[in-house]
Amino acid sequence: MMTGGRSRSGVRGLLDRAIGIAEEASDDDDLRLRKRVLVIAGYILILGALQLPVLAQGHPLSWVLAITIPLVGAINLVVLNRTRRFRRYAHVLILTVLLFPAAIEVTLGGLGGASASLVFAFLAPVFALLGLGPRTATAWFMAFLVIVLAVILLDPPVSSQITPQPYPLRLVWYAANLGVPLGITFALLRYSDLRRRWAEARSQELLTNAIPPAIAARLQRGETRIAESYPNTTVLFADLAGFTPWTRQTDPGQVVSFLDQLFSQFDELAARHGVEKIKTVGDAYMAAAGVPEPRADHAAAAARLAIGMLRALDHARGADAPLELRIGLASGPVVGGVIGRQRILFDLWGDTVNVASRMQSSGIPGRVNVAESTQELLAGGWQFEARPPVDVKGLGAMTTYLLVDRDMP
């Protein structure tokens, strides 16, 4: 079973490399998809041309085309692999697809004798559309119409001088000339659509990881400026006490790995308790309850998250990581909105944010420091230890409390 799995994985890897020969590290998802579609088209062209002698029952021209088309296609792919000049490759491929069916049409007896082989030329604008985009495809479609007109004008003298092929063979040609190019068109369109949907799903996942899903949905509907007031929220700030000294004596890879695992656990806890992660800055973590979706128990949700974060750190840290979480909570109104264009961010502003940040910075490592605004909302279900007042810039002295870490209500 293991051997079969490895074999399938090896085959998939080989195929992926074969169709990804034009890709570069700087390519975005759209360009990578376009390159792959036209590389696949190049392989299909080579394989399709090899069948010509069979379909034409050994007609001399079919052997010439069966050698020439694959040779041109193979050279084009090799040059692409060496130079990564995708547009040059695309133009050669499209021109080949456009001209060779016209040559077959003329040399095998015109429109009737060649049995609609000109349909293959329609792949030229299709390949241009999928690989180079709609503007370029329009020019290639006009070229296709010119070729069709030229073949029609040449058909009377050509068809009168060349004996038509036997009727059964013409039926086979009709089936091949209609089914194969249309099948190729459908297959490439389907592949392109599947890849596009995958890319859109990936972009959606990345977007919703960066900002709340409700805000992401509004951006996708076309809103360019999002700013809202949220009257009832609880903001959480957390910071790792002792983090900077620890990083000086710890391998950078270990530091990043530790933060990644710890903050991933925080993200899971935030999602479980219905609290929205806002951002991380270094070893600091910010979240808010009641944003962007309002909830009556925002203070309790944030408190549960805070206790869960303390317990998560207890399980995550080792003896060589003398770290403690300092967490601050404050409740009240905030303003939220999306800022930035290149790297968008959903952020919060207001006195509540400032107070929560001050609760964290003035807190005690390993404890949750709570503003009076949050303590009043949790009174009756939670226990607190009173602390001396804390001076908050612009707001004066404020009474604070330490949340008692017991079984959460």
C-alpha cells in the first residue's frame, strides 16, 4: 500500500513539473494558471498530430504533418523550458494551431474532402483567451475568421482538382474534427475553471484569516471604505513577559516555532469562544468580543478567552522558556474599520482600546488585569481581587481588578 501511494505521489509530482515548466516564483495564481493551460495545450497538440496518419489512412500529407507538428511543438516546449519566454511560446503555439488545420483543409480536398478539419483552427483563439487574455484573444479570433474566409475562397478550385476521400473515412474525420477540438476546448475550460475556483477559495481563506469574515464579505461586494461604531465590546490585549530576554539566548527558529504554535492555540481559543482576533504585533496579541458581530455576553467571552490563553501557555512553555502572559481587559465602545490598500487590516480605535492596552502593560505576569468597566459586567459570576488605581494617559486614575482563575462560569 505504501509503495502504491508513493508511486502515485511520484507520478503526480512528475506531471506537476511537466505542466509547470513555464512558471516562475514571482508568478501570481492567474498567470500560473494561464501558463499551465497553454503548456497542457502544447502536449495535447503533439499527441493529437501523431494520430493523423491513422485517421487519414496513410495519406502522404498526414505523415508530413505528423512529423512537422510534433517537432515544432516539442521545440517550442524545450525553448520555453530554457528561456521562460511564455508569450513567445504562446504565439508560436497559437500560430501553429491556426495554420496547420488550414493546410490540411486545402490539401485534402477542401471543405468537403477534409471533413471540417478547420474546426481545429478555432483552438487558436481559445488558447489565446485562456493563455494570454481577452484582448489578445480578440485579435486571434479575427485571424481565425480571415483563415476561414481564405479557405472558403480557395475551396472551389481545390475541391475540383482533388478526389474526395471515401465516405466512411470522411465520417471518421468529421467525428474526429468535431469531437476532438471541442473536447479539448471543454477540458481546458473545465481545468481553467477548477483552478480559478481553487485560487478564489484560497484568496477567500487568506482574506478571512486577515480580517473578520463579515468585513471580508463587504469588501468583496465592492465597499471601499468600512468604518463602524461598536457600542458594546470588550477588548483584550496580551503580551509575553520575559520574551525579549528569552529571544536573545534562543535559536530564532525555535522562537518562531514557539510563537506560531502558541498563537495558533490562541486563534483556536478565540474562535471557540466567539472572540475576534484583531492582530498580532511581535509577541503581543489583540482580540475583541462584540466586534464585528454584537453579543450581549462580550465581557464573559473575553474573560473565558483570557483564562484559556493563560492555561494554553502553561501547557506550551518548557523549562527553558521562562515566559508569562500579561493580559488586560476593558469594555466599552470602539470604532472599527479597514485600513490599507496593499495589506489590508481591520483595526479598532477609541478609549476602550487605550484602557485595555494600559491594563495589559500595568498588569501582573500570569494574571488577567481588568478595568472597572469589565468588572461591572462580570460581577456576580466571577471573582476579583481589587488593585490600586492605575493612571491612564488622558483618562486619569482608574480602578483595576485581577480576575481570579477558577472554574469559568
